[in-house]
Amino acid sequence: MFRPTYIPIVPVLDQRVMNYLNKLLYFGLAAYVSTFGAFAQTNNNTAVSGTAPAPLTAAPLSYTAGEVLTYEGKISKIIQGMAVADLTFTVSQPEADGNFIVKAEARSKGTLVKLFKYSFIQEIESTFVPAGTAQLTKKHDVQKERIRDSEAVFDYGDRQVTYTETDPKDPMRPPRRIASEIGPETYDIVSAIYKLRMVPLSVGATFSMTVSDSGLVYKIPVKVTGREVQKTVLGKVACFRIEPDVFGPGRFIEKEGSMIIWITDDARRVPVRSQVRAPFGKVEIKLTEARNLRI
């Protein structure tokens, strides 16, 4: 008797795709930070062109210790809107020196775990001064059975960021180290988010900035392309539409693709939505909960 063969319609996500899906989930929220690039410097200290917003030191903080922002990431290709991860950003200010610490966590869920048998947890702890300049980045990255711990130390006296990665499951394995030159104002992927939230934006502005991740330093061109109303958990709010150029050879993500980020045009400057188009599909990241926002 003939038995039909059913071919699953769900695309198989290979390891390379999943490795940089984590990157997309974080950078989908963080990439818009490039718009404050008028105040960052390139690696050769060349001044950045563009319409410069007001001095960063004059802008008040738009966030406060205790703030918690939660997001959900979904991916669409053949299946529409698969939930793949939750992301949470928690602000604290425990040090007497006034430095902020933001703990960011991305955790896989839903279809990604059930259908593809793939799970990940990425925890980032970023320490930065109130003006946003990164001081220390710690990461704990789990992808299925693979685990990596890392630390990036920013030394502005030596103009260098030093990245060290270890495998806690193999303590005898030599650490992986990368050192790169940095400018006087350098941000990691998390501290950059909170830096932007102090910076006035304007439609039509173009910027370029550098951001360090995993010991490497990237220059990211960005355009502020519009001001649009978005329906969010905060209600209907006017937002700036920001398009960072993070895809391509030598860039943050060496794939083809595009990215848009929406951040509220108000004193709180909350990132509420990000949309990424990549070869494996479309990623949508939306704010689902906001607690202890600055009044």
C-alpha cells in the first residue's frame, strides 16, 4: 500500500544562522544607538560628519535605576511570527562612583525550542559611566551544549579594549584573546542603548559611530529616516525611525539584510520596536512590558 511522504515545511536553521540570531536579537534593539555617532570618534580620530545633536553632557538621563524593559522576538519566513526569544534589560546603580550596571538577558522560547530543538541563553552585564562610555562588559553565552564566558575591559589610557573568552566546560583550554584600538568614547552593545536615550534626534540626520563587541570595533553608518506613530504597550506614541547600516562585509553582521528601529520621541526615549530582514527571514522585536520608567 502506498504511503505518502510528508515533507515538513519548516525551514531548518543551521548553526551559523543561530549563532548570529543572538546577535540580531540584541542588536535589533541596540543598533539604533549608532545615531549618537556625532559624539563618537572613528578609530583614526577623524571627526564624524552629520547633523550633530546637543552636547551629551547637557542632556538629562532618560532612565533611572530600577527600570526594567522586556521584549519579545519573533521570526517569520514560511511560518508567520514564530516566537523565538524574550529579552530583558534591567538597570541598577550600585556603585558609589555613580556607574550604571545594566543586565541584559536573551532567552530562547516557544517554537525555536520545541520545533528546532535549539535553545540559547545570553547574559550581558555592562558597566558604564553616566555619560554612557563603556568600562566593562561581561557575557555568559549558552547555545545548546556550547558555553562561553567572556570579559571586555575598556582602557582609555591605553586606547584599547581587551576581550578574553573562556570555556567553563574545558578549563584547560587556553583563553581566546582579542585587543583592538578604541577612541576616547567607546560603547558596548548595551551601554550604547542607554547613551542614545540621552541624545536629541532629528529627521534627516546621518551619523557614523564605533561600537565594540567581542573585542572587535565596528564603524556603523546610520540614518534617521522619519517620525512615525507606533502602537505599543505604552499606547500610541510618536517615534523616530532609524536605519543603521549593520549588514555587509566587514560590518557588525557579515550577511545581507536591513534593519529599522523605532524609539519614542519623548523624554523617556524608550526603544519600542525593531525590524530586521535577513536571508533566513524577518525578525520582529517588540516591547512587551516597561516598569519603573522615569517620570
